[in-house]
Amino acid sequence: MYQISFQPVGRRGQCPVDKSLLDCARETGVGISSICGGAGTCYACKIQVLEGKVSVPTSHELEAFSPQELANGWRLACQTYPASDLKLHVPPESMTTTQRLQVEGVEVGVPLDPPVHAYRVEMTPPSLSDLQADADRLLEALHQQHRLRCRKVDIDVLRDLSPRLRSWDWQALVSVRDDEVVAVGPVTSRQLGLAVDLGTTKIAAYLIDLSNGRTLAAKGMMNPQISYGEDIITRISRAMGPPPEGKLRTVVVDALNQLAGELCAEVSASKEEIVEAVVVGNTVMHHLLLGLPVAQLASSPFAPAIRQALDIKSRDAGLHIAPGAYLHLLPNIAGFVGADHVAMLLATGVAQAKGVTIAMDIGTNTEVSIIDDGVITSASCASGPAFEGGHIKHGMRAASGAIERVRVTKSGIQYQTIDGVSPVGICGSGVLDILAQLYLAGVLDEGGRMLANHPRVRSNQEQQCEFVLVSEREREGRPAIVFTQHDVRELQLAKAAMRAGIQVLLEAKGRIEEEIEEVIIAGAFGSYIDVSSAVTVGMLPSLPLERFRQVGNAAGMGAKLALISASKRTEAKALASWVNYVELATAPDFMQTFIQASYLGHYRLANGKRKEID
């Protein structure tokens, strides 16, 4: 029996010499993709051996990897057996959806320096000879016992202060922000913080212990504003008309309060123990949350109401946490590049990168930055919801039964669903795989036209071609799960927006694709994709795969950093002020670049022209 360590998920387990690393991973609770069921033909279970000895490469592995990749430790988990204790790296694209969600929670180390500090105080009760006011008594105790000159008590804290101090026998834990008391609780209370990534499609929230910086609980949910429009332009239109004014703000505030309550319930805490909150989101989400006007964001020059960082009382945003708690919002960059992108730049540390780096947060609205020797230039790409399952005939969110990995082989179709259950639809990583696989199989030409050259291609009622992933017979009489010509066109538009955005930024800096040293991919969808599929369809530049790094929900990680570190807030403000913003629509040759970027395959772009490469 050998000891196997799986990174970055931090799981360890024992594995006998006669059991593959794939089987060992499953028994250890590490979800590794395996579309072909362990036959070694789908190449979905790629891992890297960091330490230790393993079996010699099989014929399947010799086909899957170059000699250099094998020398660097890359193997197929289903074909590899341990020969000693091992330390393995499982890349995000090899993980099942459940496991990838764990990667998004990886902590980022930073010296603890929260804006709110807690102080335990003991006071003598008032008497006929000591008629000092309760608030003054509290402030004096802070000064005498902690040498802290605190000048004021929040009005909502003051409203409940007198009965609470008496019920706690004049002992309390006092939360102080700058020179203000923002919360007073029993001495047993905790100091908690709430960090939120408010996305157009999804909301991710984290409950943090401010005394040590640890994440106590994390939870996500769909943004309820989706019912008023899947993209931010539609949301702006709805905010300017029906539904009733303020409805979009109300539903998202209710969602944040719900998340805060559920997170606290997980750790048996009270929402009043949350003494600070940080929210990041794109500029439209930021404005809708605060009730700021958004009409100006829908027309040129797309100017936001405010760019700078804000500190407001959480109650003014409708959040039900500690009475005097503040809500901090990181600065925006431009009309469609917001605080979530600043948070991503903060979490990844790209401002310190040498050479040329591309950092992109993929979502319904994709933000892209080029970092060229520390100079940051950003743009916004209207990628739409297609890569999150939206506008796709059988598209769905990443939930149980969603097809998440696909391979088209000579013998048929291989696919993997989330949780390994019967398929019910296709999620974002699945549609990207399908697009790439159909192109590689010759079912799609470079222009995205579906050809009737495969037994699974048929005509639908609209007389369009569609590819049958799971037939009616395979679903025991239920409707087939298909991928249509219309789906292809939706994905081409989405991926063209991203690729064109990258190209415009490169040309703005006088750079070419070959000079890119690293591409950092953030966002929930960005965590799930198979990068090789994204390169195959031309969504990402044709670069060696080792130049790509998937970092999960970096915006959420940046929000957490800003929650626990005042210096990181200062850094975020500096980052936002350094960024140069490029409006894609005004860039030279943008439309020609966009059209050329809609093609499938490997190619280089330059000045609105496309050159195919091998």
C-alpha cells in the first residue's frame, strides 16, 4: 500500500500496487473525469506526478503526451499505477464539477489586517454617585482598558445599547472600525465578515472569521435578476421600465440576506455577528445593488455614476447584519469593467507579472486585461450566456445530470454527466467540448456549418441540421438531447467576442499572440472548461497548454482579501487607478477581427485578418 496525496484538493489516501490512480482517486473522494470509463482513449483523466515513482507509460499515454510532457510527469490516471508514495497534481480540467467547486475555495494567504477589531471590556454599572451615560461609559472603558480613543457609537447600536449592557452584566465584546463602535455583543460572540461576488448569473458568498481569516462556510446561488434578463443590457432596460422601480435591487438584496442567513446557520452563528461586508460585481450589478442610475451605462460613452471605492452602512444597502456594520465596495474601472475584475486582478497578483500576461474572467460579460510589464489595459466582451448553457437548445446550468465532458470517436459518442447520472441536458463545459469535438471529427467546417456526413446528424423540424448526442432510444423514449446548427452559431458569437477582445488589447499594446507568456482564466465557467477544447475552436489563442492557468472564482477570492486586509483595499484602489480602458467598438478593425474570430480552428489574427496555422 502506498500513500497518495492529491493536490490542490488536499486529499490523501492509500493505494495498492495493482490499482490504477483513477480508482484510487475515486476511493479517496477525489473526482477525476473519465469519459471512456478507464479505457485510456478519452484522455480526460490527465494528472501530473510531482513526487514518487509510477508504472511505465502505456501505448495510450504515448499517444496522449509528447516526450517532454511525459518527462514532466504528465500521465493518464486510468493507465498509471503507483510504485511508491506519490504526490499528484490534478488540473482543473481533469476534475469533475463537484471537485472543481472545491478548487474555487482555495485560500489565498495574506497578513491579517481587517478594518474592524474586537475588544473585550468590563464596566462598572451606573449608580447615584456615578451617573455617566451608558455610551460614554463604554467609550471610556475602551480607552482605559485598551488605550483606544473611540469617538462615536453608531446610532443603531446606541438604540439597543442600554438594555443589552445590563443583560450582559456590563461585559461586552465591542467591534470598532476606525473611531466608531459598529457592534456590541456578548463576550462569547464572534467577529465575522461576509465576502460576496455578485455575478450577472451567479452569486458566490463566503463567511469569514475575522479573528484568523479562515473561511467558515461558502455558498452560491443563481442571481434572481435572471428572471428580468440574462444579460446586463437587458437588465438595464428593465431597470428603466417595468418591473416597478427598484425591483431588480430588491430581489438581489433579498438574495444576499438569504445567503448571509444560510451561511450563519451552517456555523451556528447570528447575522448580527457579521461586522463587515465586501461585495464585488460588474459595474451594472454594483449600480443596481446601490440603487444608482444605470441608464447612462446603456449609451456611449457608457460612463458609470461612480468609479471610486465606497464604504457605506450595510443597512443603507438593505443588508441585515450587525446594526452599524459597513459595506465596502471595491472601485470600478469603467462602464462594463467593474469591481469584480479589480478583485480578480488583486487575487491573482498579475500587476507584478513580467512580460505579457492575459487575465480574463469568463462569464455572461467577460472582462479581459493585458498586463505588459506591469501596465494594465482592460476591455469588456459581451460574450453572452451561451457558454453557461443559455440560448442552447438543451443547455442547462452545471447541475446533476448535465453532460459536462464529450468525446466523439470512430465508434460513437462518449460523455460524462455531473454526478454520473442519466443525462438531462448540456452545461457550459459540455457545449464547448461538443463544439471542439464536432470540428475535429469533420462534422463542422471552419465556418461552423454542420455537415450531413455523420450518422448522428439529422434534420430537425426547422430543416436545420442537428447532432444527436443521446437518442430517443438511448433515453428510453424520451426526447433526444441534441446539438443544433443554431447552437453552433450562438457559441461562435460568444467565443468570437472573447477572442476579438484579446486581439484588440494585443494590438493596442503592439504585441502579438506568440509573445503571451501566460493566460490566466478566472470565473466559474473558466474553471470548468477543457482549455484544449477552447484552443481548438479558436476561443483562446493557439499557445502551448502550459501557458494557461485556471484560477477559479478569483473575484470571490479578491473580495475575501479585501475583507480581511486593509492593505489589500489600498492595493485594489491603486490597481483600478492604473488600468487603461479600451472600448472595443471604437478599436480599429474591430468588426473585421470579430468576424474572423468566429471561425473554428487554429489561427492567428492581425489587423482584422486571419491566418490559419497547423
